[in-house]
Amino acid sequence: MNNQQEIEKAFRLKGLLTDRMISASKTYYRQAHPDHKVLFNANIFVKGLKKVWWGDLDITREAFLLQAVADEIDKELIIVPEMYGRFGAEDREFKEIMEDAYVVFTPGKKEYLARVYGEIEMKKIGKTYMVKAKGINWEKIKIK
């Protein structure tokens, strides 16, 4: 699937509506789900199409849905936090976006990759400089 509208439809049919909110309170949601990988204002990219989705994600709870989308569209889903997918950062080369990936879903897999972070670094993203944790490795997490 190479068409933006078809990809958006694949997300929508799985209940992953673009620009959605999973909670009115980020603090409350994190307190209620302390062991979940949650990204508020996440951005999802696929190679060749740039950003295809944005909104709140509970990756722990919705991993099977995200994997189903990756399988259906037969493309990797690259999920980045808000500041790495907005405000001009979405116009960067795909290689740079991939360097800031928080989570990656690959078609046909039974696990996803989650970034393991280490030391802090200063990085220019789009037109903005940010302090961020440096990704040092990947962890494979089984999809339940």
C-alpha cells in the first residue's frame, strides 16, 4: 500500500483515529498505567510517505493493532515523540527520523522494537535545538 489515504483508512479501521486523545489528563493516564509505553502526540512515519498518522498511543495496550496496520500496509511503522515529528521536524530525511524512532513495528513480526536510552545529548531537530536522551540500543518486546 503506497497511498496515503489507504494507509489512513487502515489505521481508522483498527480504531486508531488520527489526532485522537486517549485521556484528558496525561498525568492521570500515566499514574493509572505506570508500566505502559505511552506516547502523547505521537507521530508515525513510513518510508517514502513521511508522516502518516498522529495522536496519542498506548503502545503497550495497542501493539497488536499497530502490528496489524504494519502487516496490512506491508511497511514499517516508525513512531517518534511529538517534537521529532512536528514543527518542521517532519520534513527531515527519513534516515534522520529513523534515528529518533521510539518504537518500530515491522511487517510479519511477533514483536516490536523499543528504543533503550542512555546519556543526554543536544540535537538540532528541524529549526530547534533540543536536549534529548541518546538511543543506545533496541529492546524486542513480544506483542500480546
